[in-house]
Amino acid sequence: MTVTNDDTAQYLIKTVSKRSGVKSDLVRAWERRYQAVSPVRTSGGHRVYTDQDIARLKLLNQATNNGHSISQIAQLSLDDLKQLIKNESITNALEPAVNETSIRDKYQIAEDYNNKCYAAVLAFDAQALESHFENAIVELGSEAFIELLLSPLLSKIGERWKTGELRPVHEHMTSSVIRSLTYILRNNNPCPANAPRMIVSTPIGQLHELGALLAAIMAELCGWQITYLGANLPAEEIAAAVKYTNACALTLSISFASEDNIVAKELRRIKKLIGNDVTLIVGGRAASHYQGVLSEIGVPNIQGYSHFKEILKQLADQHHKTTNG
Amino acid sequence: MTVTNDDTAQYLIKTVSKRSGVKSDLVRAWERRYQAVSPVRTSGGHRVYTDQDIARLKLLNQATNNGHSISQIAQLSLDDLKQLIKNESITNALEPAVNETSIRDKYQIAEDYNNKCYAAVLAFDAQALESHFENAIVELGSEAFIELLLSPLLSKIGERWKTGELRPVHEHMTSSVIRSLTYILRNNNPCPANAPRMIVSTPIGQLHELGALLAAIMAELCGWQITYLGANLPAEEIAAAVKYTNACALTLSISFASEDNIVAKELRRIKKLIGNDVTLIVGGRAASHYQGVLSEIGVPNIQGYSHFKEILKQLADQHHKTTNG
DNA sequence: AATATTTTGTCTATGTTTTGTATAAGTTTG
DNA sequence: CAAACTTATACAAAACATAGACAAAATATT
């Protein structure tokens, strides 16, 4: 697991000593004599160390206890030191291992995670799924996480659900995990002060919320301020939320095509209730099935990830013009 | 333009000192020397602080007690501070809490937050609600947060929903905010290796998930490994989840009493499907309405917070005996 | 093997910075 | 008016800094 490399967290020598196990005097001596660490200084001259320095000193301490001479290892890289310690515990070989991280393509990484995540969904292992997601966010970044991992994964789940490989409960579990992830994603890029507001939900009868969740996360990443309502809400409730928040857009996800015309009815009612000042966006696997109603009420059908992003951008620009101009 | 700056919460330095545990003089010194906080001023020059400032000072106090130098951490963001404390508390988890706020004060603080949170719900302000929750978790700790704030708040929302002061959509919004909070709470106390597993959901027809969410959070805090499924699931799906995860308990929340006998039927079916090896727990505002079925299938009715906790403890003990003995 | 040299951890002496607290004198608040 | 707040300054303990000394251990040389 990649530990959050806190550039922010900085320590004075006492803390470093306590945590690395190397006495303060010795830490200074190692710096003076062999440049084992290179702490920055406060304006008053006190040494300020990073987490990396602590890790380094810890390893150096271990290595010297193993019989290594400090002068010989003081300047090794962190990776080399790790290698050293590791080899020690097995054999006595002290080859300076070349530690070159293989440069893999993001697509490859995303695909790997995709398989792992899908396996976790199939095995109904929520903890594993969350852990994979967390790692993927760190490794890929929010943007690529959504575009290369989350979006394809949800499509896959949608398909497999139809074939019967997955049950509804698999989707519920996955939704639940993703919902708690929104907290990380939101904190990764805090939304700007006067961001445009948007409501995200699914109309009544539409119980699947994965599509809506994806839309909400995407929009949040594009700088929108989202109020997410979950699935299966009647037109009046959705419209009330739009009114309460003074949102300038409403996104609905439709993933299941039913032959009764409840969804069509609801869409018409929603459009009527929110009026023309609020932009209605409809996406999802089954949105095209309602092409008729959608064009009737003047709602463009979303053609996938980049199309949705483009529309969001356009609307945001429009919003800023009307509020700032 | 209401940004994160809380217009509502305003405290003078004495209150801040009491609640954060940092003496008034020191609060001023930290501001003067390191800009640790930036309170606004009254027209007469008195400092006025927000809930966020209190949370911040509380965390700074904790961090300095852990050996961090105030000058090095004073300007860290709230999230970074939380991270710092979290990483630290893993290593020295068994420290006697020096700066414990008295129980009586906690009640008062919780009540204040309760009012603010309810106001945010009423105003349909998801951002404010989340922010209040976050601050409250820092100030009260996870346990008191649930017992003194979340639990009463959800009861209040349940009541006001019946009187018509709140709409269904208010509840949806609140659920959504709380769901994303589960991430923080889960990370505050990571669950032990061989924790007993539990499924949490609501039966079909029960659309309100606040009670289920509360149950899930409580159980997680008691050391259980939870798979949360959301609301409105048919018996077969819930039973499938129990089977997949090999859970030893299933908790259902019932908050709405309906005259049709769908819930009763579902409860009987669930009991049949999961058998006697899996403990079924039923709680929620309307659970007592189904007393008949519940005693028929041998399910005790939950009598509130401490009762639920007690049952959880009992089951966990039982689980550990059967797995370790 | 005996002797010399280098490495390495620790210690001392002396001065500076950091940090919590205290005091004095004036201002705001209820 | 009293209580609580303000600023400004002062002060002392704790922590850190540098420079150099010193002895045990490791290594090299005779």
C-alpha cells in the first residue's frame, strides 16, 4: 500500500528520534559526517524532517544493527536500503539492487484493477472492492479512475446482471461501496466557491443507482456542486430538491427499459415541474429506449463519458456568464 | 455566496478554549505566531470562532501532545491533521485520554450540533450538513457522535417527516450525506481481522434507509464487519448476501408500518431462507408494529441504542467462542 | 601479536529558538 | 460596573544548535 507521502507533515528531531529509534545526537552526527539525511531548517535553524527521513533513519538503524558500517550505507537510496534489509533476512548477499519501477501504461493498470474489482464484486467481497478502489484512485488519479476503471466496470456489471451472472444484490453492494468512496473523491478536489449546482437522481421505478452515482462523481470532478438523492424518486420530490437548492441542472439516470410508460410519464412531469430554466440531462444504459419522450421534451441523449463532460463544461460556462456578467 | 464560512456558529474565545482544550492565551499565541486559526472579529475587536476552528484546535492540541511541533503543523489543513492523528493513533492506541470533555458538556455540544444539523436538513443544504457532521465527529468522537447526535437526529427527522415539515426528499438527501460519512467513521476504527460479519438492509417495501444506516454504523463501531446493502430488497437477495458473505447476523430496519402484510411475509421468508444459524435482528421505528410476526419467528425487538449494542456484544462473544474454541 | 589509525557512538559546554504562561494596561460587553 | 476580552511585552523551561572532546570498537599496518 502506498502510504500517503505527506509533504505537509514535518517533524522536529525529537519526534524523529523517537520514531526512528536513533538518538538525536546520533541523527545529527550521521548528517554531519555522512549526509545520511538532509533536513530543511526553520528560520531559526532547527532541523525539520519528513516522513521519508524517518523511514530512512529507521532502515539505517536496522542495517547498522545488522553489522553494516554507517559510512558505507548512509548515502544509499531508500529503495536500496529496503532491499538491503530484505536480503539480509534471507541470505548475506549485498548486491545493490537496481530498483526500477516498471513503467506500465495507465490503461494496463486500469484493466488490471478492473479485473480485480470485478472479481471482488463476483465474490461479493465489499472490503476487497473498497480496498481495490482506494488503491486505484491513488495510482490512477481521480480522472483516470473514473474514465478507465469505474465507467467500464459499471458497464460490465450492467451487462453481467442481464445475463444472470450477477444478482441485484451484487449491484446494491457495489453501489454501497462506491457511495462511501465519494467522500475521498470529493475531498481530492474541493469544489470552487460559486460552482453551479446540480441534482442527481433516478426517476420512480428506476431502482439501479450505479449510473446516477457515476454521473454524480463525474460532475463533481468537473467542478459542480452535487446534491445526490439516490434512486427511485417521484417527480415532485426531485423537482422540490431542484427548487430548494436552486440548482441549474438536473441529471437523471435510466438503466432499465420497461414496457409500461411510467418513466415516460415521470419524465414529462419532471420537465413540466422544473420548467425551462433548469437544464435536464438524461443518461444511462436504457436512455435511448425513451428517445421519443426525450426529444419531445427537448432533452439530448448522453452519448457516453466525453459527451457528458462536454455538456457539463458548456453548462458551467453558461452559468458563470449569467452569474458574473 | 455562502461558502464554507459558517455564518451560523460563532463562539468567543472562552468557549473555544473549553471545547478544544487549548487555553485562551495559547489560542491567541498560536494565532499570532503561526496563524493556526483566523477568527473574524466583532465590531469591538473580540475574536469570533467557528465550529471548524474548534475542531482544528482540538486536533492541533492532540497532535502537539503526540510530540509534533506546533510551528510545523499549525497551518496544515483539517484533513491533513486528521490524517496525522489517525496515523499516530495506530501506534499508541492505548493512551489514557488526558483531555476528555465531560459527559455533561458532550450532551450540550451534541444538542447544539443537533440543532444546526436539523436546520441544514430543513434548508436542504447538503454541504452544510456534511460540514457539521465532520466537525461533530472530531469534537465528540465516533461513539458520542452516533449516540448523542446521529441517533436523536434521525429520530427527529422521522417524526418531522410524519408531520409534513419534511418531505421524503429531505430524508434521501440526509441518507446520502450520511452514507458518504461512513467512510470517515470506518477509517476511524478499522475493523479487527476475524471480526464477525453482518448484513444490513431493509425488506422490500421499506424505502427508508436511515435506520439501517444507523444500525450499520453502530455495528461497525462495535467491531463488526458490515456489508451494507441499502433499502428495499427482496428476501431472496438479502438471503443471498448472507450466504455469500457467510455472515452470522442479519439486521433489518423497519421504519414504516403498512397495513398490507408484505413486510410480515418477507420477514417469514427471510427467516426461512437464512435458517437458524444466522441471527436475525429487527429494529426501527415501526418494528413494534410487527410484534406478532417477530415473536412468531423468534426475533427480539430492539429497544434502542444500548439494547442493540448489548446484543451485538453478546453475538460477537458467541462468534469468537465458536471460531476460536 | 602488537601497535597505529579510523570509525562510531556518546558526552559536554555554551548559546539560540521555540513555546507555554504570566503580567500590565486598556477596551468591549451585557 | 464587573466580567471578559484586547494588545503588548516579558519570562522561563524545554528543546535544539554548534563545536569539540573522548573512548570503545573496528580496521589497518608494522
